[in-house]
Amino acid sequence: MNGPAPWQPSASLPTLRLRAQALRRVREFFDARGVLEVDTPALVRHAVTDRHIQSAGVQLPGHHAPLYLATSPEYAMKRLLAAGSGDIYQLAHVFRGAEASRLHNAEFMLVEWYRCGCSMAALMSEVAELAGALLAPTGAPGIEYLRYTDAFARFLGLDPLAAPEAQLRDAALAQGLDARLAVACSRDELLDWFMAVLIGPRLGHGTLCFVHHYPAEQAALARLDPHDARLALRFELYHRGIELANGFEELADSGELRARFERDRQQRTAAGLPAPPIDEALLAALDAGLPAVSGVALGFDRLLMLQMGAAHIHAVLPFPLARA
């Protein structure tokens, strides 16, 4: 027999017990720190504008307005923060279209949390604590902090802030990017390709590697560095070449966030993708007053893969999409 029968879970029963233990450890971690567990909807009224993420639409009988499966609990959790929730976390099932690989399943779990009055540096330290606790069966790794610009200098000999777009394109061609794609890529897309294909897989071998201070153009929902507006207070965590987490000191300016959403929509239109309306409830929450807060989303399934030494995300899921 080459594997479980189609009706059976793809993860073994011992793996499912380890998964349950890891979920319990996450809750114990936040309970010990007085962080409130919340539970926000998986079915939402707005698709995301991020050009890299495809929201899955849902047709629900009796409801004529468009509905979507949540790609992240972020917007709802920020509305709770604006309502005065204080520090919060969530173990959330989320959904992404157009993603399938050994590291991707259309439905997966995020550990997402927000800490009021917390800096990016302090949040990275807490992420390292939780990730280290979950990876402890294989030995808690050391920690490395690497600025985004230093990562590019170390592995590519490039300055991602100063290099002309033509230089980035030539470097991508030299590293094997298809010529047609290279011509079509924007500067941001070239930087994304370098990070995803050439830099990320080389990070975190023996350490938890935090890449931080991303270019302002890649801020997503992070605020800009008050000491250098070319940079955003954003970080990602890598371990054994796998991206595990994405975090920010959160942008609280609704006007700036609206402008970023509009840029996203323009980029989606230019790429021939749907450009969904902006989530006005999120912007209204920011107008009401988002506290100074840092937040992060950590891929629970990927972390469990690394804990167990699994090669494929299906090994840690009870029923991936093909078996759901």
C-alpha cells in the first residue's frame, strides 16, 4: 500500500496527537501572558486587495452580497483592538486561492496575535519564544536578526534600496529568471522573486532567522520607520529555508492605509485580476483609534512540519483539500 486510503486522514494518528499537544502549548503560552483568545468569522464580506493573495468567493443561499473565506483574521482582530480588546491572539483556519505545493494547502492554520505598546524588536523576541517552544523536541535553535538590506548584500551582492531596476533585472536574468518574466516584473516583483527563490531558502539553517526592516514599498500594513522613511517596520521569520511568520508594527493611519489599498487595486487591475472594494469597516476602526500595536501571523502547520521533520504539509493535516 502506497499510502492511506482516500477516506483516511493524511496525517498519522500519532501526528494528530502531536498536533493537539502543540495547540495546547500555544494556548498555554498566551494564557501565561494574559493574552485573550478571540474567535473571528471565517466567512467575511470583503476580499483582500493584496495582489499576491487570491480570496476564495462563496455563494451562500439567501445572501446576494458577495462573500469570501477569510485569508487572515487580521482585519477583524484590528477592529477588536480598536474596540478596546487589549492584547489578543487567535488560532484561525484561513483560506487562500491559487496556492498548492508541499508548503501550501488551500486551508491552513495561522497563530495570529497582537501586542499593545509592543515594538517590532519585542515582538520578534516573543515570536522566537513561541517558535522555540514548539520546536523544542528537535532542540530549540539559536536566533539571528538580519536586516533586509544585509540579506541582499550577503547572498546577492545587491543593495535593494539603491540598485537601479535594470541592475535588479540583469541580476535576476543571471540567476535564472525567465527572460519574459523578467521584462514583465516590476521592481517589487523582482525583489519578491529574489527573496522567495534565492535568499529565503538559504536562511535559518541552524537558527531562527528574522529578516527585518523591509523596503517601504513592501510595507504591506506596517508603519514606516520614523528614522528612515525608506524602510518599513516589518519582519519575516525563516527556519530551515521556510518562511514561518510575517509581522509588523501596525499602521494606524487610515488615510495612508486607504492609499496603499488603492495602489493594490491599481496593480491588480493592471495584472488582469479582480480589484475588490476596500474594507471600509477596517478603515473606520482605524479612524476610531487603533492603539500602538505590533502583530504577527505564524504558520502553525509549517512549524509543525519542521518539528516533525515532515517534507510535505499534508503529513501534518488531518484532511488536506484533496481529502476534505
